[in-house]
Amino acid sequence: MRDVIDSSAPVSGPGTMLRLVREGRATTRAELVELTGLARSTVSQRVDALLAEGLLVAGETSASTGGRPPTVLAFNAGLGVVLAAEIGATRCHVAVADLEATVLTESIEQIAIADGPDVLLPWLVERFDALLREAGRRRRDVRGVGVGLPAPVSPGSGRPANQPTIPGWGDVPVAERLREALGAPVLVDNDVNVMALGEHRLNWRDTEHLLFVKAGTGIGCGSVVAGELHRGAHGAAGELGHVRAPRGGDVVCACGNRGCLEAIAGGPALAQELTAAGQPAADVHDVAAQLRAGDRTALTLVRQ
């Protein structure tokens, strides 16, 4: 038997119908009636509105159990595109995806976050425009923009915290500036929060709790609790890299504290240790290259 939507939850618009179809829980009007408990006429009215907007499309009819075969409903992933950017310490991963998160085109560029928002944000807009052209799309097709930053971000405001790891970015209205430039809704969050949310929604939707750990130049953890992203006070939940490590000693971290996990196990620390072992590594990307090549010294170091 199908799970019926919690009767205490508001079912007050086409958005509920859209979500159920997107999640694959319903493909016909009859299934939507069964799941929501709404009248058939109400469901049809809301589905018709979604069809008129192009958010849903009506496909081939499914097998009939008697009477006229029901029309199969599907989410129209090609109605628009989403722009996404993961801004790291030394490079930026930029992509254009359809509304089902299928990547249409992408690029990874070497640019340092230390260059500051006045350099990086206009550059990012230019990269988005270039990728839109590659994908055969225009700005008017953009339905939303997602940006991950390697630092805590104030929930709702899109403004990163003032941290020494990203000098010059503190309290900068990143979301506002990109929204003005691109003319679309913009979500800005800690990069590992964005990764955790994407991983949960795309691959582990039925899992109630999930921890996603990112190990790169920095180390962070995104937490999904009871199906929702947990950001904590000031968006600082999951700052795993800045927890004092048992063998951290007095090693100075980029954040200004001593003995942080990131200071002994982050990308720069690993690169430094590899270099000291006679295998030159400038940054975390060189460490990753040696790992992919199966180098024993790099593998041992990372395991430790």
C-alpha cells in the first residue's frame, strides 16, 4: 500500500503534486488522489496548472484497470537549467545542469578564493555565461543558482562568516550580488553543506540521518538530521577540520588556532609531508594525483 502524506502536513497547492511526481511516488492523477487524500477534481485542477506552466508533461498512457487508460505524468527536467559553483581554496568547479541535476556542461578552473569577491564573483558570472552558451541555453532559462563556499555561511542571508581562511569575504552579500547579476534566485552555503544536501536528495532520500565528510584543502562535514540540513549556530555545524586533534600538538592552523585536524590532515599538510618524504607536492591536487597513481607513500600518509 502506498504511504499517504501526513495529514498534519499542509497540502495546499500544486507544489505538493510536483514534489510527488519528481520523487517518483506518483505518475498519474489517481495515484496523486490516493497519496494526498484530496478530491479528484482538486488534484486535476492543480495538475492542469502544472501542465500549463510546463513543469509537468503528459506522456503515454499506462495500462488500464478498467475504463480509459490513465495518462502518465512526468517532471519536465528540460524546462530550465540550474547554475552551480563549488568555490574552493585554489580552484572553482562550475556547471550547468537541468532540473533533475543532470550536468549539461562543466569546467574546473584554477582561481584562488584569496583573490577576493571583487575578482572572483564577476569572473564567476562570465564563466556561467560561457557555459550557458556551450549548453545552448540563455540566462532566461536559469531557474536558480547554487554556490558553495569553503566557510560557514549565515543561513538565509548568503553572507559568509569572517574567517582568516577566506580573507576579504566576511559578510559580503554574495547571494545578493549574484542575484543582481544573473537575475535568478541564488542559494549560497558552506560547500560541504551543499554536497551533503545533494548527496541526500539524489542518492539517499529515504535515509533519515547522513554525514558527508569532504577532505580537500580543508576538512568539513555536512549533516542531514531527520531529513533536513543541520547548519547549527551561525552556520558552523560540521566544522570538523577545526576540532583539536589528539596528535595535533602546537601545529598552527590556517584559522589561527593550534592543533586542528585540518592542520595535520588537510591538503597542505599532506603535501608538505609528501614533499619532505622526497615526493614533491605543491597542493592537495598533487596529493590526489599521487593517490590515483597508486603511490605507496601517498596511500600510507592518507590512511594515517
